[in-house]
Amino acid sequence: MTYIVLDLEWDSTYFVPEKRFINQILQIGAVKLDEQFNIIDTFEKTIKSSISKRVSGRFSSLTGITSEDMRNGIPLQEGVNLYNEWVGDGAITMTWSNSDLYTVVENQKSLLNGTKFKIEKYIDLQSFIQNEMRISGIEIKSQISLSDAAEKAGIVIDGYDMHTAKDDSIVCALILKKYYNKERFSELIKDTSKDGFFDKISYKPQFITDINDENVDKKELEFFCEICKNKLAQKSKWKYKNHCFFAVMYCENCKKKYRARISFKKTFDGIVVKKRLSVFMKRPPKITATAGENTNEMQSLSEKM
């Protein structure tokens, strides 16, 4: 069994045929690991853009890849073919978060004319490492960057060029070797040929904006009093704002008014519903000073209210 840590560097550029910006791959980097997660080979290719002649200043500053470097690179299709030959068969591919997979899907669709990256089995390494760090007692509140993960793992990265594809892959491999747990690692392996794996990645979730949409389950629009658990009466029409629907609800039993909030998000797997109920609070009347009134007195009165 071999393991591949894949990392991509990409730059956002306007793609005229589709009249939108896309993240074009400009560097492919990877390391190949044996069963003990020792690095046995590396891969790195700079890609020549088929869209633009220059890279953005941000991309160049981040990766060290100049426009000249890019123009001296190889075509994306050639780079992917060389990568696939290097990977071989039966490997488990890992990336730091699945954001690289979004870029893979986008480039395959728009730029590769049927050529695809060889990714047969896959693990989101960021998700695995974050969980292992939490288990070990390290506090992690949100998604952790690769450099932060290396620091928390006690791995010195001074000798590596972070944000270059090959070196990022090497650092990923070093962190993996430290936190590997066979049982929990194996549970995360996904077969990319099953369950619409890449279709799911390329699907763009969207919020439903019409309360009468056929995908809205009307039963979800029912809310219940937090005190007596009785069904609330709806006292206003649903209004849509910031991806959510809002309405005023009232409990006839407790004589209590609520503000209901609900959102419906269409995903590849179905509709995700999020609901929240809060006690309806009236805003205090705004007090303004009129001619002849003392502003300090008005402020004092406002605070008492």
C-alpha cells in the first residue's frame, strides 16, 4: 500500500469562454509514502497557464512562482498525465482539506478535455489531523492551517517553503506520521468511484428563497412554545433576509410572543433545515431632546427605560 499527499497551487483568473473567474492550477506537488509513512518519492511540476500570460501579485508573493516561471512550465494536461503515471495504482490520496478537490473538479471540467487526476481512494487530511489533535488534548476551535498544525505538532518548518506544492506535501506527511491512528484513519477512507463522490464536490449548495418552493416541507414551518410546548400561532407573513425566513409567532396559552427563524439549504444529499426560536423583544422608543430640554436628563430617562 502506498500513500500520496497531493498539494496544488492555483491562481484565480478570468476565463472568457465561461465568463467567470476560475482557479487555474499552476503547480502540482506531491509526496509518496510507504506503509510506515516514510517519504519514498516526490513530485513537482510548474504548469503553464492556457488562460493568462501573467500570475497575480498575490499568487507570486505567496508561492514564489513568477510569471516567467509559469510561462516556462508545462501544459496542465501533460502535468496531470505525468502525475498519474507517478502515482501508480491502488494508492490512497490525501490533501490538506478538500479545497484542492474543488479545484481538481473545476480544472477537469473547464481545462482538461476529459483528462482526470488519478484519485482512487481519498482522505481529507486536515479533518483527520484536527480530530487527532483534539483527542491528544490540543484545543482547536476552528479549521487549522497547515503551518499552525505543524507548530502545534512541534514540527520545525524553517527549512521548507510553505505554499509551494511539494514542501506543503512534505509537511503534511510529517504531521500525519506523528498523529496516525490506524482505526480512525481507515474509517475516513472514501472510494471516489462510489456515491457520486466528485458530483457531490462539484455541486454548489444554495439557499431556498421562496417559502412556497416545492422543496420546503411545510411541517418544518411549525414552531412550539418553549414553555408549554403547544403549537404556536403564526402572526405575520414569512419574510426573507440573509438566507433565512422570519415570522412572528404567538402562544395562546402562555400569552407569549416569539420570533421564528428558519433556513432551507439545498445540498447534494438533500435539504438542510436550521430553525431557531427566540422571545420577541420590542425595541424601547427612541427619545430625542427637543428645544429647551436638558440632554443629560433625557439620557438618564432613556437608561431608566
